[in-house]
Amino acid sequence: MFGMGVMEFILIAVIFLLIFGGNRIPAIGKGLGGAVREFRKIRKNIVGKKPRAKKDDTEEQDKSS
């Protein structure tokens, strides 16, 4: 994944742990999860509101001809 090995992931995890501490990591994860959930909800609402393509209208006209 992205050309990174196991040692790079371990190094990043250790640095993350040193910067934020063990007590704050669950709170950070919860906040990230909530942000991703909100982003997906907003994206779903936006995609659901798109008008249908006019391709459907032309297919109906072709069938009636």
C-alpha cells in the first residue's frame, strides 16, 4: 500500500502514540469515524438529488417511434 512496508507503519504508529498519547487515541478515532460518517451522509444526499440523465427520455422516444 503506497510502497510502504511494515516498518514504516510501525514507525508512524510509534510517532503518533508519542505525539498524542495513549489516552487521546480513542477520542481521535471516534472523531475521525464521525467525520467519515457525516461525509458519507452528505455525499449520499447530494448524489440522491441529481436529476436523471436525459438518456432515459431519448430511449422512451425511440421505443414509441
